[in-house]
Amino acid sequence: MRFHFPIFEFPPEAEALRAEVRAFVTEELAAGRWKKGGDFASNYDPAFSQRIGARGWLGMTWPKRYCGHERTMLDRLVVTEELLAASAPVAAHWIGDRQSGPLLLRYGSEAQRTEFLPPLARGEIFFSIGMSEPDSGSDLASVRTRATKVDGGWTLSGRKVWTTFAHRNHYAIVLARTGDAGAQRHAGLAQFIVDLKSPQVNARPIVNMAGQKEFNEVVFDDAFVPDDRLVGEPGGGWTQVTSELAFERSGPERYLSSIRLVEAALACAREKPTPRVREALGRMSAKLMALRTMSLAVAAQLQNGEAPNLEASLIKDLGNAFEREQIAVFRALASDLPKHSDDYLSALAQTTVYSPSWTLRGGTREVLRGIVARGLGLR
Amino acid sequence: MSIAPVLATDPLVEEAASRAFSDLAEKWFAGKVTRENLLTAVEQLGFAEAAPGDDSGAWLAAAAIIRAQARAAAPIDMALLLATGDRAAAIAHDPSEYFCAATSPMPASASAHAALSLGRCLQIGAALGAALELSIRYAQDRKQFGRALAQFQAIQHSLALAAEEVAACTTITDLALACAEREGIGSPRLPALLDAAALVAGHAVNVVYDMTHQVHGAIGFTQEYALHRHSLDLLRWRDHLHLARGGDIGCAERLGDAALAAGSAWRAVTANMTPGATP
């Protein structure tokens, strides 16, 4: 076969950690510290991020010399999937923990790692992704934000869009053009760590369909970026960006976005479940088991230093379709539920309105299917 | 720190089984052997002895044999033979016909029942892969409007969707296989994994049956081209799998009941997927 999902399992230590995370979540909910809300990209709570940082649940796989915890990708997966399954407010730290930190570990300088990884692991600083632009969405290699070499650094000019929480986060890793692409359109790109509080960087929230200020337009008005904020080499931007994708596409945030709705419907139905509700819960559970096994395979492959990009794209497309399907299923079952809790109604509204973003963010389904097709040898 | 996968398949066993069943299938399709010849050959190769008992540790070789038979579309039902030992039933079906599997034998014991379900899922995963592989090669070779079908985005996306279902089916099946291999066919969490695998397999058959035939056009709908062998196998095995487990709705209701009993679909799923757990 042209793709590979070997079977891995969580070791007993990871299952012990799961019990710990569940106890923590139960205690947080009982104390009313947050309400179950939006998904990984919208439920923003810096104090929560600091609390889980203090527990050692951020930067879990990073070396201890950068305040990481040297645990495995599987331990990290336990924490992320349990927090997502509980609809906990993970948005503030999500990007830094998932991909900015690992990017700096792989391509960043020693000084960058020493400066940024410890506060990332403590949940004190938060990162955004600066990739899309007004004229560059799925066609990321066409970015036009330009970094021009000046004495001691670079000046950045251009604009990024859909930059989630750029108005509240501290830094963005910005993909910009440092040279001409020439015949190779993936050449001449570089990534920079950009201070979002800099006066020449202006983040303006773009109110989304749900009426929320989450993503932004970010304008760089000849913003000065010191030399030591260049990540990796000029010209290495494309390779670096694509190396983030397996981390970005295979995680549980790609199939758990509607789990809150499922659990809320289950709670409403529990006393008197109809056969249709039982069937829907079962069909959902079966697919969830398959997706979770696939996601675990990719996490383990990443731990082993492999680059399962095809597998990661495949999971995201399948997972997004799954999480969107559940909305239709558990909306249609509304009349089978003896009561409609506030949690069910709010989860139904929230998932329904947000669901179009799921199959766009982190790679559209069309791009993902193209990657899968390339892996199959079709292009 | 590197993490080892749970199932370490033996490439030599896989290759030997693949070659053997390809040869047998080739002879059968060339009209050179009878079904009884096939059965004798399989017995001489020792494949009929690979029946995994109730203990753990016997499933890897059996899985390799079952998958090889299904990939080659060799008309000897190795899942049935290994799960029930019923030699006559293993060659009773007409490979060129699709019929509702309600009359196919159902094993009596719980362990043979689980073994048959696992065998069916392994067969389905392998046949799905074979149908997908044929379709990929066909799309690369066949030209229309001056270019290969593979160059059309509509074709690429259809086959990508098919591949996603194949991946889901083989992965959940391998999870059930790992459970049987390590905890034995009587593992208390295996029935839930098999229910899940049966549901995922059923959906995968629907999607792959649709997409692979659509990509092939009329040639796929003939008995002279190989796709139909996999398609008919898939339809038969899916029906038999679902009937054996009380229908796909029965599978779904049991999993749903586990979620309701746990008070959380997520907790039921994680419990079923935890090695050694007794849900």
C-alpha cells in the first residue's frame, strides 16, 4: 500500500497521565474556571494555558534545557486529546505548543530556543501562524510579503490574513519572500519571528461569521526584524513550512471539533435513548476509533523522526468530514432527545456556525485530497 | 526515544503467502485447476494449519494468509476455513456470483465467531487495497481528452476519498488484530473493536465500490477485467460479516450502548482502545 498506519498503543504511564488530566479537568469545571466552549482555535484563556504549563503539559516533548519535559509524542497526545474532548480553552497556547516550538527546535538558533521555548512551555507567550495573505491562500508559495535585507536585520512589508489571535498573541512566525523565486517558485522564502507588539506591525481583527474577533489582518509597515529573528536559512522557508504540516494536520483537533455536541446529546438522551440515538452514537464511536488509531500512528511516526505527510493529510480530510457529519446527525436527532440542555443547544449553534472553517484551516479539503492523490502516484 | 509498533509483521511470511496465492489465483483464472485442487494446494502449503486457536500469539501468520488470499482474489475462503475449519464451505461459493450471504455458515462458538469477523475484516481491507491499486494503475494508463485519467482533478479526488476509506478500514482492523494477537480471541474488548471494524469496513466497501467502478468506466463492469473479482468478494464478505454480527445497525447499537453506559462516547472509545482493559 502507498500509505502506512502501523498500530501503536499508549503505554501504561500514558494512561496514568490520562487519569491525571481527567481529574484536573473535572476539578477545573467544578470550580467554574471555564465553560465548555469553542474549539482549539477559538476558546482563548491565557490563565488556563499558564495553569497547564505549570503542570508540565506544554512543551512536553522538548528537551529539559529549554524547560521542556522530555516526554514522548504519545504523552503529549494524551494531554491534547483529553483537553479537546473536554472542550477546554486551549486556543492561546495551541499553535506555539503544536508547531512554533517544534519548528524552533528543529530549525531555530540556540539563542532563539533559549529565548522562546521556556516561556512557551510555561504558557507565558503565545504564537500565531503568519502564512496566508490576501492573494495567497491555498497557493501558499505565491506569498508576496517581502523581507528586505538592511543593516542588522530585515524590513518586512506586506500583509497577512486569517492570523488567528494576532491581536492578543505575542509573536507570529511569518513566511516572507527574501529573494526572487525564479524558475523555482518554492525558492526565496524564509520564516521570521515577528513581535506582534511592534509599532510597525498592526493587527486588525476581522470579525468572523460567529460575531467573534479571532482572526486578523496583520499589516507589516516596513517593520524591522533583527537578524537573530530569522528562523533557519534564507531560502529554507518552504522546506520548513512543509515540515510543520504533519504536526499541523494529524492531531485530534482535526476530528474532535464536534465531540462537545455528541457528548451533550448523549447526556440529554441518557435516561431514555431511542434506537436511533444508540445507532448514531455507535457509528460515531466506530469512526472515532479508526481516526484515533490513525492519529496515534502519525504521532508515533513523528516521535520516531519520520515525516508522514501523506498520512497526516489523509487524517485531516477524513477527520474534518467526520466532525462535520456529526453536526448533521446530532441535529437531526433533536426530536429524539427528551430534553435540550443549554450545553446541547449552544454546542449545536457553535459547531454549526464554525464548521465551514474546519475544512479550510490548516489546508482545505481540496489541497489535502491533492496531497493524498500525489501520494497515490496520481500526480 | 523511538517507539516500536505493536504488530511486527514478518515480511517473509507475507511474501511467501502473497506469491502462493497469486500463483493459485492465476491457475484458477486460466481454468487450469478445480476448487478441490485449490483446497489441496492450500493444505499442502500448510496454510490450512494456520488456524489461530483461542490463545494469543497466533494471529499474525493467519492474517498474512487471509490477506494474501483476498488480495489475489483466489476463490478459496481462507477466513472461513481458518475460523471454522469447514473445508467444503470454503470452496462452496461461486466466485463469479453475488448473492445475499444469509445462507452462508455462521460459526457456533464465540471464539470462532470473533475469528470469522476478524478474518472477514482482514479480507475486506486487502480486497479494498487491491481494488484501489487496480484503479490507480488504470487511471495512470487510460487516456481520454488527450491525457491520462490520473491528471484530472475529479479523478484524483475520487481516488483520494477511496484511499481514505481503505486506510480507515485497514487501520481499525489492524487494531482488532493487535488485540487478538496479544490478548487472545476471547479478549473482552475485542467484540467492540470488531463491531467498530465491521462498521468502518461496511462504509469503506460502499465508497470504494462506487469510486473504483466509476474511475474504470465500462471495462470494470465486465468479467474479462479483474476489478469485478474484488468487487464481488467485497460485497459477499461485507454481507456475511454484518449478518454474522447481527447487522450493521446491531454493531452500532452495541457501541452506542457502551457510550451511554460510560456516560461519554469519548470515555467508552478510550476504554475500548486501552490494552488489557475490561470494558
